[in-house]
Amino acid sequence: MEALRKVALAYYNSGTDEERRLFNQFFQSMDKDGNRRVSYREFADFMSLQAHDENMRTRDFFDKLNINRSGGLDSMEVLTLYYILKSGRPICGQCKTFVTNEYFTCMKCFERQTAAYSICLKCFRDKGGLDHNHARSYFVDNFSLLESLRKKPLPNHQVSSRITPSQRADTSRPDHSGSPSNTPAVGRVSSRITPSQRTATSRPDHSGSPSNTPAVGRVSLTKL
């Protein structure tokens, strides 16, 4: 959890005034009595009201967030929670615990754009059966998943076969200069993402509704 706290703080420090304002608003909505600390009761009430994953409403999860063991969450610990919720950090689909480090995601589910199914390293290594309808051979770790997205277009990226008149003219004339051609390849992948595609490619958050995070571009606390 300490590593996630550092990531959350890095986003906060590099964010805009508006992004910090939104986090402060989030913190105040949890801190009902205004004492700058979030008790377990305030935390549980807020998480239930917002319909977040029931595995994130537990005392155990609260205690993991409470790094300094003070019995209440300070603003930096709530910032960690804010990052977790907005970034879609997974709950292990097998043991139902929050995953703080590497995890494995089912590519079948991911490519079909159904609800993401991820499991922790311990459950992936377990030789027992998975409580899932796809075999382990379809699972990849989070770093491999990111690399696969870099090397191939996302499922919602459409292949454009439209050729402009200038492109048609360029491709009809052979280039005898011996230099590499600058002619765009026919059927190249278009990187333009429509608003509907942006929603579809976003990762669902723990509230059960899709996040509006664009699949491409700078990540910020506002965009998470």
C-alpha cells in the first residue's frame, strides 16, 4: 500500500489546481465531522453510499489504508483510496482481496470488453481450479497486458481503408528516387477515438459503472 500512496501523491503533486480541488472535495465528503480524519464509520458509510465494491468496505481494507495505524485516515491515506478507486485497481476475482502489486488479467474477457477479471499472483500460481470460465492460458500479467496494447491496436480502434485522392495519386506513381517513401500505408490503423469508443475502452471502476478515462493520453487525477 505504501507504493500506491507514493503513486497517488506523485499524481497529486503534478496535478492542476482543479484536480486538487476535486480531491479535497472527495475528502470532505468522507470527513463528515470535519476533524480532518476519516473514521472507520465515516469510511464504511461513504463506501456503502457510493456503492463501491463490498470487498473495499471492510475493516481489513480500511486498516491496510491506515498506514500510520492511527485508527483514522488522514488526507494522504484518503488520497491513496482516491487513486485506487479512480484508477480501477482490481480486487482478486479468486480470493477477493485487494491487489496491491502485480496481477494477472483474463485476455478473453478484456478483448471482449466484458467486465475485467483479474487475479493476484498467489491465486495464479495456485494449482487449484479457477472460479472463472477461461483457463490460465488466457491470463497475462499487468505489464504484459500494457505491452500488448502498445504493439497492437485496441479492439475498438477501427482500420481505415479510405484513401484520399492525393494518396491515390501518390501510390499510383512509382518512386525511383531510392529514398524511403512517405506514402501512408493502405488500411493503416486510425488512432482517432470517438467519445463512444473512449467510454468503451475505459476500464470499469469499482462502482460497477465505466470510467471515463481515455485509453490514450496523459493520466491525471481528474481523468482517472
